Amino acid sequence: MIAPFGFATAGTLRFGRGVLSEAAPFAARFARVLLVRSASVTAADRLAHDLRQTGEVLDLVVKGEPDLPTITRHLARVRPFAPDCVIAVGGGAVIDHGKALAALIPAPHDALRYLEVVGEGRPLDKAPLPLVAVPTTAGTGTEVTRNAVIGVPEAGRKVSLRDPRLYPTLALVDPDLCLSCPKGVTLASGLDAITQVIEPFISARANPVTDALCRDAIPRGLAALHQILDDADTSAWDDMALTSVCGGLALANAGLGAVHGFAGVIGGRTGAAHGAICGTLLVPVLEANLAASDHDGAARITWVITRIADEFGSLSDFEKWTRSHGLPRLETLGLTTANHDQIARETTASSSYKANPADLDMAALLGILARG
């Protein structure tokens, strides 16, 4: 018997080289467009020019991962402009900026009313603005998810603003936009993408649709990242971008696990790059979950480990490969052993951890942190 499940995603997903050209025609129906983007994406300059041919544009350049003080400052600037639509062009952090603004511009209450864990976690009182998400890295999959991750410095946490209506209206995934990614970003975002097809596959909430996505994407993403970093194979960006999309589709419908549970807590404390945290914890979490899972869960984890071994030789070889390309350890990212107990306790309370295939005990959680 198949357990009941649902599946939701962006209103429309368009994938392929050149699909960025569809953003301006979509936006032409709106009088005022808020363009949220990073300064380094030259394609956003061209898009801004095209958008101005049909309406008013407020061009908002954002830096770093969104946090509550920054979002609050941006809201004060953009609300008087009264945009009808938001277009976010950039990496996962930029798109999360755009999603947060699309959600909060119409909202009548303070953001903490809607934030999970540190706030009330309530649904949005009003529907978000229409949102076009255009990723320029292959990692987070946020262009097809219903949440924005926001740092709350005073709480030392990264948490989600989540609502079923926060899926982008249009997601445009154009692998051409990834070609200029620096090596460090490619490694961290690629490991995030791979983690985000592995965790939903071994998740306690996995379903037949997410299984189909992940079974294809796990070996696809491993091979693509290998080819991009070792062979500079630009054709592999299509597979890397598709892996990222599949991860977003899967995590939005099957959840994640301990890797992302840790990442939200560690990232909030240290400010370290999300993908780097995920990459450095992936192997120790897989091994801990394998030891703690029942027969069915262990079979899924073993399948994943075999796919990693098919591409890299073994889990150990995979870890060595990531380190050889510059993946830092947790200590380098700013985490000290004195924080491990508190990190472990906070991880088990995170929303991502709730879908982990096994309930890891404190010894296992501390062992993972020691390995990272």
C-alpha cells in the first residue's frame, strides 16, 4: 500500500539554456517591478534594461545571506515603491532575499509573527507578491520551495519563513547563468544540491514521486560536480542545475534531515556558508544514520553510499576529494568544541531534523560534530 502524499512546487518551472529571456515578457504585465539581485551577475543588468522598457523598476542589490535586520531595512526602502511583482536573480541567498520581501511587503505584521522557531511561525496574513526566481548557482533549489531562510542574529539561528503560497510564480533555471561561478561557490553549492537529493531520499517522509526525482539526481549530481571541478566540463552544468532543481522539488515535499538540521544551527552561530557546512557533515551523518536506522532505512542509505562509491571509490575517497578541492572543516568555519553540546541539542529541535530517518542519540550527534 502506498501511503497518502501530496506534491507541490512553483507555479511554472522552465529549465534550459536561454530561458532567462522569458523573465521580461512575464513581467511586462506588471507596472512596477522590484528586481532583487547580486552585483556580480551581469545578466541582471541586461534584464533590468529590458524591464524598464515596459514599466518602472526598483533595482535592489543585496549582499550575503538574508538576516532579519537587513530584511527590515530593505522593507523600509521598497514598500513606498509599492511593487506589483518581485524578480530575484542570483544565488540561493539572493532568491531568499526576494522571497522574504515578496512575502513581507504585503504583510501587516512584524516578521517575527511568521518566522519558525524564534517567532510565532504563523501563516502569512496576505498572499505574497508574484515572484520570479532565477538562480545563478546550482545548489539550494530555493526557486522551487515554499520557504525563505533568514538569519536572526540576536537568536544565533537561521530559521524559515514558510507558507504554501511562497512558491515562486515562475522559476527560470538557466544553466548558462552558472558558468561564471567561482570554484569555492561551485563546490559548496554543488555539495548542497547533492545533500538535498540525498536527504529527501532517505527521509522518513519520502514518497514515490520524490524517490523518482532523487534516484535519478543523486548519481547525476555526483558525476556532474566531479566533471565540473576536475575536468572543467561546462556541459555538466546542465546536470548540476537539474540536480539542484530536483533537490528543491524533493525537499519541499519530503523534508530533509540531520545535515540541514545541523546547518541551520551552525550557520546561525558562525555565519559560515550553508553549502560548506552541508558538505562537511554529509558523510558523518550518512554513517551515523546507517548505524541507527531500521532495515528499510539502512537499505536506502546503503544505496546512496554505493552511488557515491561508484563515482569516487568510497565514502572516504569522496571526503578526501572534497578536502582536496578546499572544503573546510567545522573548526575552520568558526565552530569550537565548546559549542558542540548546545549545537546538538538545538539541532534536534530544528524543523529540518524532524524528517531524519533515525532519532540519533547525543553520542551520535556529538560524534558527527567531532568528525566534521
